Amino acid sequence: MGLLSWIVFGALAGWVASIITGRNRRMGCLPNLVAGIVGALVGGFLMNLLGKTAITGFNLYSFGVAVLGAVIFLVITGIWSRHKKD
């Protein structure tokens, strides 16, 4: 896959994760992209720890791993930002 495909993949994964976590209205295109890319890294890292193959290309399994990682990333950043405000 080319770089543009990975960018679209990350943006879609970040967008779906922001919908799942209820943060979609507060996030724009760039934060969704960052969440998707970081989520793919987090999800891939966690799957490797479990001994599974993480990102295998542009398919449903890889998309699920990226979304799962992005959800984890958004939940952690949400907790951190709420804690920081207090």
C-alpha cells in the first residue's frame, strides 16, 4: 500500500474510534488521522504482545486492530485531559 492509502486507513480508523468513544463532535479531520495512526501503532503493539499478527494490509482485521488501538488511545487521552483540568 502506498502512503496515501495508509493515511486514509488511519483517518477512517480514527474517525470510527472517535464515534465509538463519543468524541466525534469535538474532533476534526487531523485529530482523527493522528488517533488512527497512533491507534494502529498501539493496536499493533498489543497484538504483537499477544503473539498475533497485527497489521497485514488494508483489510477488516487490520482495520479492527487500528480502531481498537485508537479507542484505547482516545480513552487514555480523555482520562488524562480530564485529570489535567482538575
